[in-house]
Amino acid sequence: MKSSDGQTDLTAPSDSGVAGAEPQPSGHLSLEGVHSSVEVPHHEAGFWEQWRAFVGPAILVSVGYMDPGNWGTDLQGGAQYKYGLLWVVGLASLMAIFMQVLSARLGVVTGKDLAQCCRDWYPKWSRWPNWLLSEVAIGACDLAEVLGSAVALNLLFHIPLLWAVIITGLDVLLLLALQSFGMRAIEAVVLLLIATIFVCYFIEIFILPETQPSFLEMGRALVTPSFRQSGMLYVAIGIIGATVMPHNLYLHSALVQSRKLQKDVPSVRRALRFNTIDSVVALTVAFFVNAAILVLAATVFFGKESVTVPGGQVVAFGASSDWIRVAFLTLAPLLGTAAASTLFAVALLASGQSSTITGTLAGQVVMEGFMRWRIKPWVRRLITRSLAILPAVFIIGLRGDSSVTDLLTLSQVVLALQLPFAMFPLLHFTSSGKRMGTWKNGWLLLGAGWTSAILITSMDIYGLPDSLKAAWQVIVGG
């Protein structure tokens, strides 16, 4: 049900127990082009009919948890410590589920996305710094996605990396074409790309003859957390720091509003329930993908110091290795089939392409939410992609292909610095009876959400000195 200003109205009589969201000015809906564009059935409809209507937003969000920025840390963790850090991947995924559930709840109950809430409920002076920090974080995330797609093109088609980075700018055309078909089309394409990643890793681990992971050992590692070896804590911080993405917290609260939500108590309860299911299922799939990357590295690389590839080149394994490139070069000789390396690169390309769709949507959300600036979609996407491509072109042109790992490190540092500015406002709003009414966080979400945010922030701060040092070396060319 809509109010006269066109915004979903969650205001209800005092005896209903539903909090009322502050009305938004006319014309400032979140992702206006797709806002309330997906019909949902009556709250008394069957489970599967309702699930089909609500499934989708978390699928778009989940790609941020298996983007190229995560691959390096997962590969390094498996290669150096076998299954020892599998529990960290599980913990990071669990914390991500809690944060995304909170983001979806904020969007459903208030009718606003996180950026709009920050604009409306925090002091005016905070808008510009919040927006600029968010844009920098989105640019950093897009940098990782650009590099992932470019490396995949380089590995598959031997296109020089510099030109491959420039070619990724054509993603703008893909995004424009998809948006003209609506939100369901975008969700379907992203689901296809995620399925491609999943299938590639399923074949790598379960079909190819040389990979036989020990499920008993994996299960034991998953339920017995420890840092038995030196260096494990640092890699664990990298895995957790690369998992929760700040732009996803803004994006999810906007995407849930693509459904035509009603204001009555049963409908709100139903929307919260199915968005929670959507988040749990989608991020569980993301966990399996990240776990598969780590398991593949553990199965193939653990215990080895180097591999001689066809042509006589010796590829060494070490903490400073470019693990994405190392994996592509060595999977084929180690597993005895060229398909291994090809599947890896195809999955990497699918990861980069799916992530770039959500990254640019997030850019639209934060710009319109914080600043209420509306520009044409192709201009918005061109700006976002340029912010990612220009530093990549500059540093790769200056220092060559070996700088890819350094650039990924730089992007993760920027994301870690921005994350608290998204997590803590989200927890503040969703824990507030004034903003959420009876839908504010219960004891489980309250405890899990704050624990996750404090743990993630603490780990980011702990690893920040080394990360800043590495980032500075990227900038100065050290």
C-alpha cells in the first residue's frame, strides 16, 4: 500500500505494533527504476509461491562474497595451511549472513535504504564524508572485480593485461542492456553466473580424477577452530576482512524494496521471513564456493614448494605469490588436464562479471541515498568503472602484470577502512525502537550483529598496520 507521496507506508494504528517509517520526499525512492516493480502474492499464499516472489535480492548481494577479492586469500589459506582455516571461511560467512539479514530488515521495515537512513537520521554535516567514503569503497571493490575479469581474459585469450583492463569498461553496455529488462532479468543473469562458478568448482573437486579431498579431515577442521601454525592469524584476518563488503549493506536494503511490499503486520512479517530465508540460502552457496576455492588449493598445492610447468618454467609457492595466476598456471600440470586451468579461469571471469553488476547498482544507491543526485544510469556506471579502471591502468602500465596482487591488497585495505562506517549505523538503526518499532532486533540478532561487527572491526584494525604498509608500497612502487 502506498502513501500519497508514492512511498511504501509502514505506518499502522497504535494497536497494530508496527513502527511507522518517516515518509520520504516525492521522487526519492531507492533504485527508483525498479522500486516496487516485482509483485508479491497475498501473505496467505503458499510457501513456494511466496518464496519465488521474494528470492533474488540476496542472490545479487551474495556475489560480493565470492568476488575476485576473496580468491587470493582463500587460495593462500588452502595452499599454506590445508583445511586449517576452513572454519574461518565458515565464521566469516555466518557473520555475513547476520549483517545481510539486518540490512534486509532495515529496508523492509523503514522503506528506506541504509544510505537514505544515514542522510535522514544523522547530522547534515555527515552526508558528504559518508558519501565520499562509500564511493571510494565501491571504487575499491570495483577495482578487484576489474582485475578479476581482466586476469581471466588474459589467461583465457592471452590478451595483454593492460588491454584486458580497458576491455572490462565495456561492462557498462551489459549493465545498461540488463536494466532495460527489469530487476528479474538482472537477478536471472547473476544467478546464471553464480551457477557457472559453482559448476566449475564442482567439476574441479569432484569430477577431475586427481582431486580427492578428505571430507573427514574437512569436517574436523570446520568444527575445531585453532591457529596451530604461525602466520595463520594473518591469513585469517585477510579472509574475514575480504568477506563482508560495505557496499552490500547499502545495496541489500535497497534491493528488497524492488518487491511491492504492503504495510500490514502479516505482510511485513512475511517479507522479513522470506528475505531472511533468501539471505541464508544465497550466502550459504557463497560459503560453499569460498570453501571450494580453499579446498581446491589445499588438495593441489599444500605440501608443495614449486611446480615445473610445460616449457620448463618453475612456479614457486609462497606467501607473496600471485595465487590467482599461480593456480591457473599450475592446475593443468598438477591435475593432468588442461580443463582444470580453463575451468578456473571461466569461474574467475563469471565472478568478476557478476560482481560488477552489483557494484554499480550499489554506486547508484549511495549517490542517490546520501546526496539525492540523479544522473543517467550509463553516466553513473561510466563514473564507477572509470574510478576502478584508471588506477589499474596507471599502476599496471607503470609496473607491469606483477602488480595485480598489490592492487588487490590496496582494494581490501580501502574496504576494511570503510566497513565500520556501514556496519555500525546499520546496527544502530535496526536496534532502535524509534526507527524499527516492534521489528527492532531481538536478542539473537542484537548479540550476533554487534559481536560480528566488533570482531570484524577488531580484526581489520589488528591487520591494518601491515595492510597500510603494503598499500603504501603499492602507491610508491616499493
